[in-house]
Amino acid sequence: MSNTDADTAYRMITVAEAAERLAAMDTVFVLTHQRPDGDTLGSAAALCAGLRSLGKTAYVLENPEVTARYAPYVADYLWPGAPPETAVLVAVDVASPTLLPKIYESWENRIALVIDHHETNSGFGRLGCVLPGRASTGEIIFEVLEIMGVALTQAVALPLYLAVSTDTGCFRYSNTTARTHRVAAALIDTGIPFATVNLEVFEIKSRRRFQTEALVLGEIEFFDEGATAFCYLTLEMLAKTQADEDDIDNISALPRKMEGVEIGVTLREQAADLWKISVRTSQRWEANRICALLGGGGHPRAGGCQCSGDRAEVRRQMLAAVAEVKAPHGRDSGH
């Protein structure tokens, strides 16, 4: 098979079909999403490592938003600049083309395959292998590579462990399944330094992170008798602490760590009158439903969207969205 695909209409395919398609490709370039996390980067690096072990050419397209924490996992696979015209483009852990970095925009129509686990995947590219039942895209990549006959070396296992562990909160989130643990066990059996990954990704925080958390918690607001919490991360706070993207990685999980909070909303100021919203919920509520009301999406326990307006207006929009999702249960948000 050549690196061109005759299919033009989008259609869903199985994991086995995705493996068959990848096995027939010669040159693959992998795309990751904006503000890349461990799942998108780990999945991309593992896919490249697996394809290279089969004698194929594979790279991860350079993403300008990769943080220092995750950069080492993709360092050996990066390709700067535009992909060759002969390359097949594969997106991993990307739910919508709107979530691709802006530098990828001109290549969007060339995406041949999307491998993802988001329930809200919009169905882009020519082919989609989308399995919302998987806790991470890394789990899907593990299965794809296994079907392709790729040996589970440490080069493959280490980034896959990053992918699987980060999207499950080190196996603490409710999306973790027995399959997740079986995959993690197989990865650990290769001898990868999983404890070091867990320490560096989940435990160690910079001083700037602690200073930022202190400012964020200083302005937290509670609603619905403490069941809903709003945190604000402003440009002024970031300027004061000099925190970068690596310092504030996963800060959106902060409000849900408080006892009694079932819906945690983090409002991050992106620019004047533009806010990125992250929602984390207990099993009682669906974060993606809240965010969908404002044009976003995500997973049942973790969702996101963008809102325009000043802080008070965005706060009002989010409170209304939370109240609408809670309405069928007879509960309204209130201070």
C-alpha cells in the first residue's frame, strides 16, 4: 500500500483495522493536541517507536507547547517543520481538529487516521479508531502495536506507561479499568523505571507551583453548600509567580481534591476577556455535559471549554451551565 488513501469519506474502523492500515504505511507522522499531556505525547512516541521497530519511518511532528516535564519522552522522535508530502498523518488523543496546534492547521485535511478515546470525538480525518471505553489512548496504541506484532521493548513501554498513568491520575480515576491495570502490568514487566515516572509526574512540584496554588486557593469560591467550587488562575497570578506551563500542569484537578466538592471548575485567563475552563466532577455529575453547553466537551469526569467575557460574566456562564446540568436532579447552584 502506498502512503495515499483512496478513501475520502470519514468512517470508523476497529483496532484490528487500524493495525492493518498502519502496517501497510511506509512513512508516518504523528500529530498531538494543544497543551499536550502525557497521553497524547506518550501515545505518539510509543507509536513511532513501534513503527520504527518494524522498519518504517515515523516521527512526531514538533508541538511548540510541549513542556519540559514531557519533552524527554518525545525527544528522539521529533520532526521540526512541515511533514513531507509523501507522509501519512496520524492524530492520537485528539478529539477535534480545533484542538490541534495552530501550526498544524494547513495539514488538517491530510490526516488519514485518528486514534482516540474521547466520547466527544468529532469524527475527523479519513478513518477513526475511537474507543471511549478505554481509559487512555495509550491503551489503544498498546493493542494496535500488539496486533502488529511489535515487540514490547522498554522504548515502547516507557511512553505507553506515561500515557496510561497520566490519563488515569496514576490509576486513581474512575476511568481506570481491569484492562488498564493489565496493560500497566505488561509495561512494568519490561523493566521500565515506572516509580521514577510516577515521582516526577505526580509528586514533584516546583516552588512556583506551590506559590501559584496558594494564590488560586486564596480566591476559591464555593456554591451549592460547598458541593461546587470555582478556582481562578489569572494572568496576574502567573506574572507574580513566573509559573510556566510545566509548573501549572494539571492544576485543574485542584478544586476536586477538597472534601465535599463534587464539581470543581477552574477558570484560567488566557487573554483579556478570554478564559479556558476545566471541569472535574464526581461520578454523580458529567463534566462533558456541563462543558458541551458552552461549546466544549471531554469525558464524563473531565471536560473543558472556552468562554469569552470578563471574570464576572464567565463566572455567570459557568454557574448557569452547572445549574442546567443539575436541574433534572432538583438542585440549583447558589452561593
